[in-house]
Amino acid sequence: MGNCPAILLQKKPITMKKQFHIVLLCLLFPMVLLSQNSPGPKHTLHFFLDCHDCDFDYVRQELKFVSFVRDPKLADVHILSSNSHTGSGGTKYFLNFIGLNTLKGQDYEYEYIADQSETNDEVRQGLLKIIKTGILPYYSKTAFFDRIEINLEEVDDYKATTIVDDPWNKWVFRIEAGTDFQKEESQDEFSFGTELRVQKVTEDWKTRIEGNYDFNNENYYDDGEKIENHQTRSNVSANYIKSLSNKWSVGIFGEYNSSTYLNTKNAYRFDTGIEYNIFPWDISNRKVFVFRYLAGISNYNYNEVTIYDKLTETLYSQALQLNLEIIQPWGRIETRMEGRHYFHDFSKNRLILDSEISVRLTKQLSVYSEIEYQVVHDQMYLPKGNASLEDVLLRRRKMATDYEIRIEFGIQFTFGSIYNNVVNERF
């Protein structure tokens, strides 16, 4: 009875009714004390994983104690990913951890670089490692942090004083080649393609040399008649870009083209350009707003006389480009606009608009669209004369047009439980 109230120590006679009340109070008093001393439920953080490159099932399997929700508005932390290509042909991933609600303002950014030789499993392990790193600062602010064990270990026993010796001096080479053959009773097709890429990227210079060759031959048989479609395409380009500051860059561009489809025997182009990014390049993984101006000279040798009675010609041109890319928790916008014209005749021009947009309208509804539209007034290469029916059906050569358009759009609607931690891969 040591926990009973002091009222039990009084010496005055106690009625039966009062005794009942005192006994009831003695029974309830320890429970009240226990409820006051017992810790309440620990706060659980909710994370929203906005990472298209992550293997979500794999992440949930490896982090079973982490609560992932499907609605960013119900999350305490929004994990937003983006990526860029590296100079070695790999991919650099950026994972931004954005604090929400009581964690607002507590934001962190981490980077992971995947070499071009890494497998999908190695990439997903690398991204998982970054996610593990990113969630720790948030759990460290909750009582749940006491239940997390951290093992920090260097795998290959490297020392901080180790100096990297790169015998290639940041040069990267890639060679690709492939062939395809198909045959049936009334037709057969053979194609061959090869590509060579040489690249070096540093903070000051970006050098890229690329060449490819494609050959395609199709044969169709109809009542003993053979219809042949033979096309080749080759391209060699070289780009040299110099970084002037964290916003300004200049470049020199050279290119060679040959295409039976575009009536081009040989085409050489040389451009110089200047570029300005409104945002510093060190935050280009989230925001890019670039203006570019290019001017150059081109020389063309055609397979057939063009509609302008030309078999060879030299042309001068200029172009203005605008690139906008924004990656935010509410969605993604990528837009490119380009206007180009020839100096000898301003009516010979081309306007290009290419835009991709993905926006989350509500916690359940998202919309996305992709639009590519071109106003075409610069088909200087078109061969003279009418195209045959075979040319049209087999796409042997490019046809005259004033525009080209491609549109894709859709919606995404989700509903149901906001928690999605369970993984079940049976069947």
C-alpha cells in the first residue's frame, strides 16, 4: 500500500462507501503513475522517393524500417533525384533531400557517379548507399536514432594520401559496331552500323569527337521483279568548348555529313558559338537556363541537282538557341527552342520547339506531355523532279514539307494506401 494516497493514514472511522472509494483509488493510482512514466510512441518519419533511376522494390527491401509514402504532401522528407552524363561516358546522379513540415529548411544534396561499365545492380547499390546516407541526418533528430546501427568501413583499405594516376589523362574512347539481317519469302533486309566516340571533359575544357556510319539495304520481290532500297549515312563531328566563367562558355564546332536520304554526297559545316547560363553551372543538376548564339559556314555537294539547280554550294548561317531545364518536387520542365536561317536568303530558315513537361497537379493526379514542332523552310537539298511512288513508299529520300510535328501526352492517377513499404515479388 506504499503507493496509496495519504488519506489512508487518517484515524477517523471510515464508512463502507468511503472504503470502497479508497480501494478503487489505490488500484488506479499505480496505473496513473505507470502511464505518466511510460514513453509514448516514437515519431515515425515519412519519406517520398522521387527517383526514376532507383529500384524502389530493392530500396524497400533493404530499408524495411523506413516509411515511404506515395504522396509528397504527406512526407516529412522529399528525396528528389536528377542526373547528368559525365565526361567518361558514365552518369552522375544527384539526390536532393528536402525537409518538409517540421524539418523545413533542412536540405542536403549528395552525388553518386556511376561508370559506364557498371551494371544495373551496381548502380542500384550505389543509389541505395546515398539514400542510407541521406536519411541519417533526419533520424538523428528523433528517438528512433538510438535503434540504428552505423558501420563505417573503407572497403579497399585506401589511405587519404593515395594519389590517383590516370594513364589516359581523362581521355575516354568508345567503339560500337553491329549488324542485322532479316529474310522472308517476299523480302530481305541487311543493315550495318558502327560508331566511334572520343571524349575528354575537365572543368575548363570539353572535347568531343564522334563518328558513325550506317548502311541499310532492303530487297522486295513481286512476281519476279526485284525492288531495291539502298541507303547510307555517315557523320563525323568535333566539338571544343571552353569554360570562361561559371556562366559563360565559348565553342568551336565542325561537322561532316553524307546521306542518300537527304541527297547529300558531302557536306561540311564549321560553327563558332557563345553561351550564357543564367544560373551557375554548379547547380545545373536542378536548374539550367541557357542562351546560345552560333554562326558558321557550310559547303554542300549533292548527289542530284537540287530544286534550286545546285549541285554544289556554300552557305552562311546563324542560329539562336534557348534551353530551359527545371527539376523541382512539383515536376520537371525541359524546353529547347532554336531558330536558324541562311544569310543569303532570310526566308530559308527553320524554327524548332521541343518541350517535355511533367507536373503533379494534386496528390493523386499528374500530367505529362512532350511536343516537338518544327517550321521547315530550309530544305535546300531536295532533288529536282518528282519523286516516284517507290521513293515515297520506301522512304528513299526526304520529301518537301513546311512543318514536322510530334506530340505525346498522358495522365497518371493513383489512389489507395499512402504507405508502400511491403515488397512481395511472388510470381
